Amino acid sequence: MKYRRADWKHWIDEDGDCKDTRAAILIERSLTAAKLDKKTCKVISGKWDDYYYSEILYQASDVDIDQLVSLKHAYDHGGSLWSFEEKRKFANDPKNLIITNRKYNRQRFKRYYPVDAY
């Protein structure tokens, strides 16, 4: 079976508190109190150190949450045999998630992965 990113369900609201994995990471790791849209539970702003680059990010829309060990790499190294639940757990594991600049991350991603990896 071919790698499909959709098989690795991420950004879930596991505890039912209205905040998905992305929002939880942004809130937890913000250096100041993160601003949240109460209706959508989306993080609007905060203050985050970029993992890869020497910069501070202030707008959540400028942030990507990236996996240190990519989902594709995990798939290629045994993850293809994991259950849906194991893939979901890995995709949302905070120990494997980092904050980085969305613009640079998307450029890097497009360079290294084919279109069907999105």
C-alpha cells in the first residue's frame, strides 16, 4: 500500500475541550498568553520560538506545526504496518511536534516530497 497522509489523522481534539492538537501545542508553547478565538477554538496569536530558524513568530497563521520525524519517514520505517490508532497517536504526539515558520516549512516540504504526499 502506498503512503497517504490522510491515513495519519492529525490535529484531533482528543480530550473534547474544543482545542485540537495544533491549538494545544500553540497554547502550551507560547512564551506569552496565546490569544484564542472563543467561537472556533483557534489560536490567533502568541509568541513562539521557531525550531529551525532564529526568529520569533507572533501570528498563528504564520506557524506550522511540523513533525520532527515526518509521517512519511515513519511510514517508510515500519509505520506502514501500524494500525490506524497507532498512526493517529504518532501524528499527534507532542514530543514529535515542533513550531516553525509556515512559509519556510512549506517551501522545504514541496522540495522534498511529491505532490501526493500532502
